Amino acid sequence: MKITKSLFQAGVLGLSLLATSVMAAVPAAEADKLGKSLTPMGAEMAGNADGSIPAWKPMAKNAGTVDSKGFLSDPYAGEKPLFTITAQNVDQYKEKLAPGQYAMFKRYPESFKMPVYPSHRGATVPDEVFASIKKNAVNTKLVSGGNGLENFETAVPFPIPKTGVEVIWNHITRYRGGSVTRLVTQATPQPNGSFSLVYFQDQFVFRDKMKDYDPANPGNILFYFKQKVTAPARLAGGVLLVHETLDQVKEPRSAWVYNAGQRRVRRAPQVSYDGPGTAADGLRTSDNLDMYNGAPDRYDWKLEGKKEMYIASDSYKLDDPKLKYADIIKAGHINQDLARYELRRVWHVVATLKEGQRHIYAKRDFYIDEDTWQAAVIDHYDGRNQLWRVAEAHAENYYDKQVPWYALETLYDLQSGRYLALGMKNEEKSAYDFGFTATTSDFTPAALRQDGVR
């Protein structure tokens, strides 16, 4: 009888998961919670019971000042840490840390710390994006076994997710201003802290921000991405072009690279999954960019639910243009005195490599901020099920443009003692420039040669 009952329950669960993967959209009555008990993005509107996580209150566009280069002032500059987590007291806070965060204290007991500040939940996006998210809630469906979307517009297809892969799609498609051009740097320090920089010029445009976008015929493109290396000299002039698709099983991502030395454009199928990241010294994969990107088809995604957790948030101090890159990059990890952590609610999703699939990461644990759908921490496990790399994003609300994004992404290799820091712009001539406009002809392989001229 026990076996029969278990089989029956398993069958019901399987049918339930199948139905969810086919339908995905929620009933209108459930979607009506958006903007009421749920924020327009799908987070819980209310704070937690003891008030350590406040209710959601969107930041004003004039929450701080903007300097001549586009850098934002810190609206919370006057706040002091409530407490600081160190290797000496970390066990007291372990339940609100990811295993990877906890491991950093064990790996660097003398220097790693987490200053915890009062929590603020101010992330917001433009009203028209909120409206699209509410439409997505009742219209967007998963296709290709969860590996693609249909009836999707703008951002966040599943603000009321039921499965792990829906949460991951929210991260992949989340709002990042629609379009942006940016100058950022990447460092891959040695264990002793010595480093050199790679400089990137990025252009990133979602399909509905292209001048020639046809909403009646949206096609399978999600966004266009172009990345030019501007320094050091040995790498300068190389350009990467990506056409990111919504359904990468039906139509895989298209990528090309321009090699300045050879003056040739070539297809780049390696720019996906665990292919090597650009100029990353082997310290990140292609799908480590933006914490996680690309097709989800190689993993099974299990939604573990929500939990309260300390994550890097409101990282304006880390993005201060008065800082030099040497102030940030230190041995073993970034300068944690510049970091800011807050208690937030996160979605926990476990990704396990499917039978017969290949990837250097056999398992990944995702912790995704409920207010923005941005991955905050991702733990990466090797084929022996050993914790290998810890990704941590230092989030920032670009309040003047109503764009939640990152100030800095880090990826720590616990085994080698090295790490990668991507996204620093403190010493650059300008901050992010949202509102970049282009046409599809600007993102063709033929356009790469012109972009690659040194």
C-alpha cells in the first residue's frame, strides 16, 4: 500500500510539473496580486515579522545626485553597519549565508568580512515595464521543455513563479534599461593580489529597443550584445558579437568574433555554456557573465523556495569614482570594507547537470533577489560535488534611470585562491549610458570589422 501511494504521488507530481511546464502563465486572479500584496515585479510587498526586512518602497529618481560623468551619489552614505560578520562570529549568522559565502570566511579568515547595513528595498523600473510584466504573468508560456518562451514582452516573464526554471528565466530576461553602452574593466588577480586590467566597451540592446523592431513580428531574438576589447594592446581590437535567442534549443545563440591581428570575422560557437570567458585567464565560463546567461537546457532546475539571506546590495560606495582600481582589488578577494550587505529575501534554485550533458559545473546553487530577479550569489560545484567557485554580485539601483543592475561581479575560485572581478568603471570617463539606440545592421558580422579598427 505504501509503495502504491508513493507511486501515485510521484505520478501526480510528474503530471503537475508537466502541466506547469506547458502552461506556466498564472490565472488573472493571481496576477491581480501584482501591485497589491506583491510588488509589480512579484516580490512580497510586506517586510518580515521583526522589521529587519522592510516593506518595498520604490526609490525616487532624485534619490541622490548625478555627477558630470553619470556616476551616482550614495543615498545611504550616512549609515553605519549594524554589525560586521567575521570569521570569528560567522557561525552565528551561518543560516543566513550561502555555503559559498560561509566558505569564504574559512578560506580567508584574516581578511574576509561582511559589513551588514540597514536593509532598503527601493529597486524599481519604469511603469511601462511593470505593465509588461503583468501582461507576461497571464500570457507568457514556456516552450521546448522550459528552454524557451512565447508571448513574452520586455522583461520578467514569470513574476509569480512556480518552478525553478521560471525563476532563472526571470533573471535572464530581467530589465537592464532596455539598452546601454558602457566602459568597464576586468581583473584576474594573482593570489598575492597583483593584477592587470582588461578594458571593454560594451553595447547591449534588447530587441524592443532597436529602431527597426517590429512588434508584430518579434522573431526569436532576445537581445544583441557587442563587446570590444580596448586594452591592453595585445588584445585591443578584438570584438565579440552575440545574437541572443529566446529559444536556444530551436535556434542556438549566434556568436562571432573579429580577430584584429588576422582581420577576420569567424563564427564563435564556443561562446556559450562552459566555453572560456573573454580574456578571463580561465577563471570564468561564457555562461558566468552577468552571473548566469544562456540556454538552461543542460540542467534540471529545482525550486527550493525562499529564504532570508545577507546579500551585497546598494553598492554605491564600491562604485565611487573617487576610488582607484587598486583600492578595490586585493589579495584573495575585493576590499570588503567597500562592500555593503543587507538582509533580503531570495529565491533558492538548485541546478543539477542532466544525465548525458556536459559542463564543468556539475551543480549550481542560485540565490536570486526577490525584488529585482538578479542573481546575488551562485555557488558552483565540480564533478566531485566539491564547492569550487563562488559568484557574488554587488547590486546597485541606478535610480535616475530606474534600472536595477550590478556595480561589480566577482567570481572566487576557492581551490586556486584566484578570482575575477568584472564591471569596475571607477576610473573610466563615463558611467553607464542608458538609452543607446541602434538598428539590426549595427549588429551584423559585417559591422564587426569596422568596430575592430584600433
